[in-house]
Amino acid sequence: MRHPRFRNIVGALGITALMTAPVSSIAQEPEITSPENWHAYSLSAEQTTGNIILAPGTMELGTSGVLKITGVEGYTPNLFSFSGASSLKLSEGKVFCEEGVDSGYMIIDKSQPNFLVIDVFGGDKPPEPGKSIDQQAGFCGSFTYNKS
């Protein structure tokens, strides 16, 4: 039998290691568990996407089409990849990201009650942690929505 003080020290070290571990090593894959209707709030959302339905595996942009979205395990719990942007039929010749971009990444932030922010990045590299959104390679724009 080990000394009780030794067990306390080992237990404390285990908790300290968990608390100091990088978030990416314990992050869970993000998920959207059920369909959610969101109303375009920002001008960019009104003009580009309109109202959306965020559901497991998809983001429906009104009558414009559907993006396939997949949670990306990593440094942030709200990072998703998207594909199918080039098949969207957005109004007035608008594009979801940039002309010719079919796939990329989006950060879906639902941290505020009844408010949603989606930051979109084109390309095959996810946004870099610690860098501001507008300084990221491939940044296309932000869309905001509410539940009203």
C-alpha cells in the first residue's frame, strides 16, 4: 500500500496536468445537435445568405441552396469545414466566400444567447489560433444572425 501523502501528490499532479494541457489536446469535435432557424441580422447576412437553417451536417441558405458542414476537431470547439459553396444560387450574383471558392472553413460562434456569428475563410488551411479574424489568410467575411 502506498503512503496516503504520495497518493495526494499524484492526484494533485494529475489535476494540474489536465488544467495546463493545451486545449487542442482535450477539445471535442464540434457538433450541431438539431436544426436551428436563424434570421439574418447584419447587412452582409441580409444581402448574401438571408435567413439560414443550421442543422447537423448542413447549413441551408433560404432558397439559395445547402452547404455541407463538418465539425473539425482542433483548437476551437466551433470550427467547421464547408463545401458546396460554388453550387449556391445567391441573389444578384453574390458569392458565399470568393469567386471560385467551393470549400473552406467557418467559425460558428453561438456563445451569446439568441445571437450567432459565422466567420468564413476560403481555402484548404484552417484559421490560425491567436490571430485576429481579419488578419487570417482566406478571410471572406462575417455574417451575424439572431433568433428574433
